[in-house]
Amino acid sequence: MTEEREFSEAEEVSLETLEADGDLAADYLEGLLDIADLDGDLDITVENGRAYVSVTGGGQSIDRIATPDTVQALQDLTRLAVQAKTGRFSRLIIDVAGSRVAREEQLVGMVDAAIAQIAAGRDEVRLEPMSSYERKLVHDQVAERGYFSESQGEGKGRRLVIRAA
């Protein structure tokens, strides 16, 4: 089992390094797509101190691998491939057919529901376990709304607890 590593915002990586990570990730994903006989276009961007590689197009064949668990597995494999080439951990993010945007919308809905429960009198709301990237998105959403959140648990069971500030 791989231990998930969290990063502080203070850890800076150069734009050139992020772009190189994106290129390595795209090459790896292109090879996987070829092996699986799946069509798709790869787009590389750098945002918020991370390389993002998006797999788009390809129709229904790509949609089959756009499930959250499959995208997370592709991301883990791709990060390992980049690490094998560079010797360092990469925080890159993989998206398939817009699945990340759909998941972000779900996370916003979870935050909305949690805050409604707190406004109705609950002391805290414990969310489902999620990846470090998803937890960061939720932490940001919660803070923007004036509430407090903290991560609890270990590994794949790590989750957020939301409270009034």
C-alpha cells in the first residue's frame, strides 16, 4: 500500500519542472492508451503549482475509463512512471473526459450539504474518505465559506471533518 504524501503550499516547483512532468506523463498515458486501443487527445497545462494532463475525445471508449477509481489509478500509475524517470515525486493531476470537473461539482455539493447540517445545529460533519487533491479542494471551499475543516485518519481512510469556525 502506498502512503499518500501531502504538500504544503510553500513547496514550489519550477514551471520548467512542471512542464517536463506533464510531458513525461503525457508520453506514459499515450502508451497506455495505445496498449488499450483507446483513442484520445492529450492536453497539458500547468495551474496552481501542478501539471495537469487531460485526456479528451475518443467518445465512449474514453468515457469507460472516466470513473473516479479508474482516473485515480491512472493518476497513481502515471505519477509512479514520472517518478521512475525523474527520481522525485510529482503532484501531477490526470483528468479523463472531464471527470475531475464532475467530481469537483460533487465535492461542492458535499460541502453545501455539510454546511447546511452545521447551520441546522450539528457540531461537525465527517465527509467520506477522499484523495489528498480532493481534500485540498474541499478545504478551500470550506475556508471560502468561513468554516473550519481538518483532515483525520490515515491512508485511504483519510477524510475531512467540517465545523463552524
